[in-house]
Amino acid sequence: MENEPLIQHSYDGIQEFDNPLPGWWKWMFVGSIVYSMFYALFFHIGAPGRSMTDQYDAALAANTRLQFSEIGDLQPTADNILLYSSALAKGRKSWLSVGQTLYKTNCVSCHGLDGIGKVGPNLTDDYFKNVHKVEDIARVITQGAGNGAMPAWGTRLLPNEIVLVSAYVASLRGTEHEGGKPPEGSEIPPWPEPSASAADTPAEKEAEAGQPDAAKEG
Ligand code: HEC
């Protein structure tokens, strides 16, 4: 160490060795800056679809399409909502848990765990403000309600996701929970039974009839 060159200044008696960074290190540093410019140009400023987030979104959309190809494009009808909400729908239980996951991700903040109500109304009782028939659930979710107090999900969820989360909401009715929000709105008649023809229709038939590639846009 004693032979190493010193820089010719001292601050309060503290001196500095003249040790430049090794060349290879410096050039790696410069190289990474140059590389980052091409990287940013190609992946972030270049054609859309190249960035990691774009690729992730595309992969996710493809996966959702694949997943939903089994049930096709569900229309938000009373039959579909009731079918996917009922235990009667054998093999559809797993689709109800998809609805539950959607609910947990998007709705719990306002409607509470298990739908007991928070900012939004309690979804477990027989009283509703905007819902008179079971298909109104899907309409409210798609379009929103209460001047935006209930956000519109039509552009944020896929049509199938709206049906499945509606099915989950329909299934919450009549479940008992402690500490739920008091009823709001007026009492409505019980959900009807899904029509026999709908219950007979295997999901595959719907898949054949529908186009399973209506993916989320954008
Ligand atoms: C930002 C808070 C908020 C979020 C998030 C939210 N809601 Fe709501 N929701 C409300 C409010 C507030 C109302 C009552 C609107 C009114 O007063 O008419 C409502 C009403 C509803 C209704 C009709 C209830 C009735 O009594 O008529 C349903 C069904 C519903 N929401 C389902 C959902 C679902 C499903 C989600 C998730 C995809 C969701 N909400 C997310 C706040 C929210």
C-alpha cells in the first residue's frame, strides 16, 4: 500500500489513494448504459407487445381464453347465473370458486367478506336496492349503480367473469353471518329455480355454440 500513488491533496490531514477503477469494470459500466438505450428503445418505446407487462397480459389473456373455452361465452341470463351459483350444477362448483376469487379480488373492499356489507349493501339478505330479478345482479355489476358508488365493471371484467361473479353473489343470499350490515332497499322474491332445459344443457354445448375467443380488449 505504501508504494501506491497518492492524490496531491489532503483534507484535515486525510489523503486519498489514486486508484482508478479497472478498465474492464469501466467499460462494462459504459456498455450497460449503451445497452440500456437500445433496450428501452426496443422494449418500451418500440412496437407495442414487446414489454414484459404486455407479454404477461397476452399470456394471461390466452390462458383465460383457454380456461373459458370449456364454458364458452356465457350470456348474463337468469338461467346461467342460477346454474353456476347452485350446487345442483355438478362440476360447476369449481366455476363458482372462480366467481368467489373474482369477488375477493374486486368486491370485498366495499361489500365485505362473504358479502356482509360495508360501504356497499349487504348481499346476504333478501333486501336489495337495485336488484329485483337475479339477472339484475349482472346488470348492476356491468353498469354500476348509485351514481358510481357501485363502479361499473363492464370494461374491467370479461363477460364470463361477470356471469361467474354474479353467480357467486346470487349464492351469498340466505347465508347467515354475524355483524352484517342492516338490510337496505326492499325485500324481493326468492331466486327462481334454473329452468330444466338449462340444467340439462351441458356446458360443452354452450362452448360449441359460442366463440371461445372473446378476450378482454386492450
Ligand atoms: C367502491 C365500492 C364498491 C365496490 C368495489 C363494489 N361495489 Fe357493489 N355496490 C357498492 C355500492 C355503494 C352499492 C349500492 C349502490 C346504490 O346505492 O344503489 C353497490 C351495489 C351492488 C349490488 C346491488 C345491491 C343492491 O342492494 O341492489 C350488487 C349486486 C353489487 N354491488 C355487486 C358488486 C360486485 C360483484 C362487485 C365486485 C365486482 C362490487 N359490487 C364492487 C359499492 C361497491
